[in-house]
Amino acid sequence: MAAKIIISGRVQGVGFRYFTTDLAKNHDISGWVKNLATGDVEVEVEGDKSAVAGFLKELKIGPSHGHVSNFQIEWKPYEGKYEKFQVRF
């Protein structure tokens, strides 16, 4: 399963990318996360269906110092194009 996610709210300057990276490692999924110039965070993930579902459930909550106000998911076909999860700049 694969997905592209755009997350809005207080998601920059609160460790959101590193929270996301740790979460992805805990769920054994691959992909990337990056801050957008709009103040949002973009995430793209691939992995087992149940792992991605668990990851998304926790990602919607976010880190303790952040606040997620909007969470948009675009489902994509699994392509296996990522070997690990990383922060992009």
C-alpha cells in the first residue's frame, strides 16, 4: 500500500519530521517526509497495508508539541520505490 499525505496545522518547528521518521521506523515502512513552503508537511509512504494503517493513525495525532488540523491522503499504487524512510529537504 502507498500514500501521499499533506498535513496542516502546527507541524513545522515542533519536530514533526523526526516524529514521522521514528514512527515510520517503528512501523517498518519506507518513504520520506519534508516541510513545504506553505507551512504544511508532505509525507509519502509505502509498506504493508496494516503497517501503513497503523502509521497513519498515529501520524494524525502528531508529536506532543504539534497540532494536526488537516490531514489529506491520496492513495497510490504500491511501487516499491523506497528502500528506507528519510527526511527530505
